[in-house]
Amino acid sequence: MNENFLEYPICDTDIWVCLCLSEFHHRVIKNHGKLVFADVVEQEIVKWEDGVGKYRFISTIFREYKKEGQILVINHEDHLSLGERKVLERTLKELRFSHGLRNVPHEKDKGEFVSALYADHFSIPFMKTNDNSFQEGGRGKKEFPDLEIKNWYDIVEEHGYDQEERIRVRKLVQEEQEIMGRLFEGHKEEKSKAEMIAKLVALKNNQRL
């Protein structure tokens, strides 16, 4: 186990996206020294490289900070014993996740819950997440009642220089997320059309044979 995990907060995918969109990642990493991520979350973040070009920097920045040692990734195969993995995977199964600590196939909200499990297991001080499951009344909050949670609002309050900047940053991130949502919907539609055309072409080619 890397003892450094005990000293820094653990983040989920949504928070990392907000940090990059706002350019608060510099500030937050400087203030905390380092950030910790679950291996499942890392797998989600690096997928941005295959997404819409404008937002590929979300993955690029992550890789750069990891290379510099300012991002630490908990890998279940490297940092957990076989016995520890079995315990955490049993907990995930109880939380209705079917594929253990792996992220293939992808399971919705898994990154947040694995992050919470790691935070609890390694006694990480708190978790930065914007997932509704970990706000008051959410499933994650009920399962991990003692885990200190900081959402995007808390992060802006803590790291913003003044109220004017806080308002500007929250508005900027909201607008970027809306643009991102529209771009990804268009990207998905184009991908779906391309896949359909490829299937039709393959079908016609098979018929000719």
C-alpha cells in the first residue's frame, strides 16, 4: 500500500471534469499537494481521448499530472491483497454492481462507489464527488455515512478567491457542461449512423457472396 493515499482527497470523474473546465485543477492540486483517483475512474477519464476533440484535454491533463506524480491512482491489483479485493468485491455485489473492481463492461455510477470504497478502506480523509448518490438522502451517503463528501459547490467555495470569481466559475462550468452534452449527443448519433451504414454494407456484401 502507498501510505501517500492517506494524505490526499480522492476524486471522481465528474469533479475532475469540472476542475478541468474551470481550470481550477492547478489550484486544487497545488493546495492539496496531490489528488487520488480510483483505477475505475482513471479508465473513465482516459476515454475522453476518444471523444469530442474540444474536450480531449480532460484526459491529457490527467495523464500529465499522473506522470509528474501529482495524481496517484489506486490500482486494485497492485495496492490490494487478494483477500482485500474479495472483501471489496463482495461489498460491490451487495451494492448491485456485477463485475467486481473491473470496469469492463462499464457500470453506471461505479466510479463513485469504488472511490468511496477505497476512501473507506485506505482511510482517505474525504472524497470529492458531485454524484447525487453521495448527497444527503442518496444511496451512497446512506452506505458511507461517515465519509466526508465535498461536491463541486464546496470546492468552488473553498478554492475560489472571491464571490465574483465563484459565480463566474460556476456559470462557466454549467455552460460548458451544456455544450458538452449537446456535442456528445451529436457524436453518439453520428456514431450510431456510421455503425448502421457499416452493417448495411456488410449485409449487402454477404448477399453478393
